[in-house]
Amino acid sequence: MAINNKDISIYQGDTKSLTFTITNTNGTVKDMTNGNAEFVLTKGGVVKLKKTASNGIAINNDKVTILFEEEDTSSKIGQFSYELRLIDVNGISVVSAIGNIIILKSNTIK
């Protein structure tokens, strides 16, 4: 089931986690254990940040968590689009979440 238009605001340089609860189309939880995930942050159609299960995404049962480190956002300001794609253990690949992330200017980041 896709989560559409979940908009998020964070500050430049923030360390933050973003967790999605994954469900089937009938609303029951979907176990993503041994599955895979890819998260991209884009601006103007250009990928500005990419996370994978081996680099910044944790999968725990029906929870998929994207971890933003300071370096992921310290040089970015403005509105970005994001997309989360999940691939289950059967190889079924679906876009599961889309939305916008607004990265706000921080006065403590040079």
C-alpha cells in the first residue's frame, strides 16, 4: 500500500530517522524481513541522495526506517521529493511512499 504525500520538514545537518509502517493493500502488516528497500531524494528530477538496505535503511518486520546523517542534509536547502521502493522476498517491487522533504536553513551550519 502506498503512502502518498507524507511531507516532512527537517533542518540542515539534522540527524533524523524516518520510519514507515508497511501494510498490504488490505491493511494488514507486511513483513519485510529479508526484503530490500531503496530511498531516493530528488530535486528537479535529479537524484541528490540515495539510501539502500546496506547504506542507511533498516528493515525490521513491518517497519522500514531511513536514517539521515548530518552529511546527508548539511549541504542541502529547499524542497525535495522522495520515493521509497520496496522489494519483498518474492521479488515484487513497488513504490511504497512518496512525498516531499523540506530542508530548512540552519544558522549553525556553515
